[in-house]
Amino acid sequence: MSGANTFGQMEVGGKPPTIDSEYLRLVCEEPFRVFFPAGVLLGVVGVSLWVLFYLGMRVPSTGSGFS
């Protein structure tokens, strides 16, 4: 594999891999493609803290939100 760089990613046509300009254009035109999955993930994490609390598991907290 003569086209591999130091990180083990394949180079295409002698050029290092880059972000696809079509994907970048699509995300810039429709940012919900990034923000909706991020919001769902953060929502699941936030709800899971309450579920763990009611199941009796102690969730570590710094308490900085209440100071």
C-alpha cells in the first residue's frame, strides 16, 4: 500500500483526503442535518441522568450549576 499516509488513511490520486465540498455545501445550506442529531443526542443524555437518578444510581456532579 504505497498510497497510505502516516495515519493509515488512503490518499486518492496522490492528494490527501479532504472534506467533500458537496457535503460541506449541503450542511451550510441545511444546518439541521448537523443540529437535529446533536440535539437528539444531548436530549437522550439529559433524560438518562434523570432515569439513572430514579433507579438509585449516583451521578457525579460538580454542583457548579447551583452555586
